[in-house]
Amino acid sequence: MVDGSTNNVNLPSLGRAGTAYARSVQSTNPIPFSCLPDPELFFSALLKRVQATPHLSGISSLLFAFANLTVHSLSKTDPKDRTIDNTSSYLDLSPLYGDSEEEQMRVRQVDGRGLLKTDTFSDRRLLLMPPSTPALMVLFSRNQKSTSVAHTRTRSPSQRTLSR
């Protein structure tokens, strides 16, 4: 299913999009949102880069792009209810393909072949990430398209008909 349900036959709703985040430890002293620091001040004080310096270990920035994709594949908090995760808990490239049928239709060509539109991906949050993250998504998009087209060419005409 598009929402990640039925991946587990014993627990069909396990990991389904739109379900609550799993919590292994209950908070004994929850902090009200009104007591949390201003996000912009927090970012400016701790995360804003003043000067670029090479990574000491020589790690490629693509490692961080893949980490961004992993995080965005597994977490998409519902803005109305912060306890709900709007993506499945599976690494299914949902930032590329979408978490719902509506999102999938936005990025797919509607010609019966199932191809993605040129250089597109579903999760708009990735546009706020460093440039390597959306660039990696465009590479995945192009790979999906070229692989699908090549696969279609190797099948016989009777195999190319999609069942509806």
C-alpha cells in the first residue's frame, strides 16, 4: 500500500503513515512548547555557519545528503498533531515517490507507464536542505526513469500492458 500498511501480515498497520510515533520511554517531566527557545535564535546561536571549513575526517558531503534522505524517509510530523508521523516507518524513498496517492500523482506522468516527471521529487522539505540533498533526489529520479524505460524496451508488447 502507498501508506506503508500491510508490510507486516501479523500487524498490518505497523509502520503505516498517519500513525503515532513509537515512544520507548515516557517523559516524566514534559516541557511545554511555550517554554522552548525560539527556533530562529537557537539556529543562529548553534547551527549557523560563519565560515566553511573542510571536514576533518575528509567525509564527503554526500554522506550527509544520504542521512537527510534517511531522516526525511522516516519522519514527517503532522503539523496539526505532533505525535503523528505522516510517513511510513520504512526506507521506501517516499521523499522521491510520495507518501500518499495524491503526492504520487503530483510527481508521476499520467500516461500509464508509471514514470516520474523529469527531474522531480515529492518531498518539498528537501528544498530547504543543503544542495547535495535535492541533487541526489534528482539523480534518483533520473535513475528511476532510465531504468524503467530500459526495462520497458526489453519486454514484449504483451508484457508492456499495465493491468488496471
